[in-house]
Amino acid sequence: MIELAPSVLSADFARLGAEAQAAVEGGATVLHVDVMDGHFVPNITIGPPVVASLRKVSKVPLDCHLMIERPDEFIPAFAEAGADWISLDRTLHLIAAHGCKPGVVINPATPVHAIDEVLPLVHHVLVMSVNPGFGGQTFIRSSLKKIELLSNIRESRRLGFRIEVDGGIHRDTVADVVRAGAEILVSGSAIFEQGNPSENARQLLKSALDAAKQPVQDLSSAVAGAADGANSLSLP
Ligand code: DX5
Ligand code: ZN
């Protein structure tokens, strides 16, 4: 099942409720909330009070992507604020203990095998297709291979995690990620930067669903053509 998860990082924060609602009207079924502390990544965004405000205006699951130091200390506050999913690279049991769905994140330079052991524990794997920190970056095409590998591992080990992808998803990249096996599509600038979020969401979801209907292709040519994979080594 393909789902669109608009990243509110690219929304107008002064009109957050209306923008989020517009994206949901356009077919989005999850809202992705990027939490950054200026230490784990070089940008500062929002915290539990904004999650609590979003919780009041929207019924869809809130997918909180924590890019913060000492995340364990903040999980109770995000859970209390109404987060439904919480993604980060450790403390999965703590997330589950607070009643949220745990996800693990692999940044561009992290190999899929780094998370082999935790795959049975997670609700979702978030594949970063940009280095975390900012919206509007270029999609790193080598992440397609990771999505494909995760999809194969899930089948061979009979696991149930969902595959989510985040960064640089727009109408030129969405078909490739869907064909590679991604199901939850985070998209920020393509939804909120220009035009109407509702219409943008509708069109992006339509492209994704169209791609899902097409037969799976060999992705090696798409990945071999990648010119922008080199910067995937810039973060641990
Ligand atoms: C980046 C964030 C993303 C970001 C995606 O660190 O995790 O969720 O908002 O934005 P786009 O879709 O513009 O690449
Ligand atoms: Zn994110």
C-alpha cells in the first residue's frame, strides 16, 4: 500500500494547520514531522508543542523523525504530545514502551546491513535519500539499491516492516522509489513550496500509484546513471 507523508518542514509554519489539512485533502495519509536540534544536524526546527498542535487539527498518524541528540530523554514528551510513529537509530524498545511505532533510520552513508539485527523489531525503516538537515536537496540515487535490498530482505526473512523514503521525492523521482519497493513517501518541498499542497499531494500520489502498477524493472541502469551518489559519504 502506497502512502504519501508530506514533510511539514517545507510548509509555512505560520499556517501549519491549514497547510497540513490541505495535503491530507489531497490524499496524504501520514504527516512527517522533522525534529532538529541544531546539534545532531545543522538546523533547528520544532518540538513537542508543535506536535501537540498538529495532533489537535489532524487525525492522520504523525511520523516524528527525530534528528536530535539524547533522543531517549525526549521520547516521553513526543509520545505525550501525540506522536504515532517515532524514527531514530536506537532505543526502539523505549519507543514501543511509550505506545508509538518504532522505526529505524539509515542515513545515506549507512549500509542496510548495519540494521540487520533490529529489523524484526521495527514497524518501519526510514531510508534517507538526502543527508538529513534540510528540505529541497537532490535525491541520492544510490538509495534505490538500498530500498530494493530491504524489500528483498523483508521477503526472504518474512518480516513485516514498512519501507519509508525521505528526501528529494518529487514527480521525477517518485516512480523509481516506488518501483524499488518504497511504500511511504515523505515529500516536503514538492508538496509545500509552490502552488496548492492539496493538488501537489494528489498529483504526486497519482504518479506513485501509476508507478506501482507498472512491472518492476531492473534498477541497475537507473543506479548506474547516478551522478549524485558521491555526496552520500559525507555523514556517518
Ligand atoms: C531532511 C528531512 C526531510 C525533508 C524532505 O532532513 O528529513 O523530511 O523535509 O524534504 P524534500 O522532500 O524537500 O527533500
Ligand atoms: Zn524527515
